[in-house]
Amino acid sequence: MGKEQSKLVYLRNEQLETIHPDWPGNPILGDTFQYISKANSFKPSMLKVLRWAVTPNPYRSKKKAALKEWSLPVVTLDQLPNLQEDAIIWLGHATFLIQINGIRMITDPVFYKLPRIKRYTEDPILLEKLLNIDFILLSHDHRDHCDKKSLQKLFQFNRPAVLTSLKMKSVIGSWLGEDAEIQEAGWYQRYNLFSDKIRITYLPSRHWCRRGVSDLNLRLWGSFMIETPETVIYFGSDSGYGAHFKQIGNVFPKIDYALLGIGSYRPAYMMKESHTNPKEAKKAFQDLGAKRLIPMHYGTYDLSNEPMNEPYLWIQQLFAKEQEKLALLHPGDVLRV
């Protein structure tokens, strides 16, 4: 590796507005995005993967029972609400349909099974009925958030702009064709939407990127803030717990809804760095200063050691005395906002 490649530089999209006055961009060394502090730095470890693979799962019997006795209820939707109705609809895992101020968008669209991983919930609506999509919000490159078949299916019936992270065009550009509008942002950068009805900003998360063997952190990972004059929605995507939640809450002090992951957290030595369990998600929700929590990232795919129903039950226990702050959606539920 040459000297030029090994020098730490700060990268952002110079065509986009950076909303944080002290933010120089995301640090990148050679081709690899770096973590911004020692406090949030970590590296996915093959030793941990091997440990996980050879260690018996202490929740094995509970997982089997949950898979046999429990499934996440799915509400069938015949059609989407009228575009004039502001709504949030969970479609499963990290996929939400959000329509606000007459604008319709989808987060991290994944509608099918993953490689060697079964999907446990049906799509609540026929994909052919997902029409008039203005934006796709694509947080990072992991296969349970970024799926070629799902993106191409949406592009059969729509011509949305894809709002995503730095370097993601190298993954999705060839899937969607030369005419696809793809905006890549660094953290604290606002996309060019050419509309006074809505603002969307790309923000930090504590996670990582990889699709193959040798491409660790070649693309950036992050989260999104969606703002209109009336409503503010935070889509957290994948993240471990960290100081960034409070920092984001300081920059955006009036968040109405926080969409946060509550699954894929056991074993902690493997998952804690990059996902929040329900207790950590509640803490993140409090740090953000949001009014209501909408849980996600559970019940659709079996990605970790905890029983499939554990996040669903645990989050309800945590909010038992403040149920008004929890919007526990099932796939297909329409939450009017």
C-alpha cells in the first residue's frame, strides 16, 4: 500500500450540505472507513464467529419452543393508505413504508429469504402494490438491509431516488442501471431533495459493513432523520448502543418517533457492538429524547441466539408502566402520524 493510500483523510459528499459545523467528514484510511473514536471502535472478529459456531446455544430449547409456538402476527394490507394520510407501516425486519407530506419512502427494503436464512413472516402487502415510491433509504450494505432482488422489484414499478451512504453505489449501481438516481452521503449530511416539504439527513450509527470476505468497511454505515415541519422520524437501522444517540438527540431535539432495533443481541460478546437489545434500545430512545419508540429488527429472520419471541416480550415488560411511549407494530399495521 502506497503512502497516499495509507494516509488518513476525511471524506464527505461535497455536493451535499453538512449540517454539523464541526464535522470534517468520515475518516477513511486507504479504502477503509474508520471509527471516529476509541470508545466506539471495534472490528468484527473471526475468532468470535468461530467461538459462536462451536459453543452450544444455552437458549436452544427455548428457541425451538418459540419457533413452534410463536410467530409475529402479520396484518394483510390490500392497498396502501391514501398518500394524503401521514403513516408509518412496518413491513418486517428493518423495512418500513413511511408516507408524510405526500411523499412515500421505504427503508432498507428486503422482502425475501436471505442466503441460507429463512424468512418467518410473509410480506403484508403484494409488492406490486408498493407504488409511487419517491425515495429508498438504504442504510448500509448488509444483506438483511440491502438486497438486490428487492431493490430491482421496487424499480420494476417505481423510479425512486436512492438515498444511501458513501461508496454504496459500487454495490447497487450495476443492479439499478445507469439512469438510477443514487445520492451518497456521509454522516451529518443532508440529501438534495429539491422540496420544501421534507428534509432527510444521514447520521451516525455504531455498526460495520461487509458483503464478502475481503471488503470490510469499504462502504459507510449509518442512520436517517426524516423531518417535516410537523413530524420528525428517526430510522436507526443497525447500531450498537453508543454516545451517538445522545449526540443526535442534541442536534434534533424534537424527535416524534424513533425506529430502533431490538433483536439479534445474543451472544453479547458477538452482537453487543453492533445491535441493541431491548434494554439498550430503551436507553437509546431516552438518549434521543424521542416521544415514541417503534421496535424493529426482530421476528422476521432468525439471526442470533435469543428465542424469536424474546425481544417482543422483553420490550413490553420494559414499557409496562409507560405504554403510551411504545408503538409496538406488527407487520402490516398502519400507524397514523
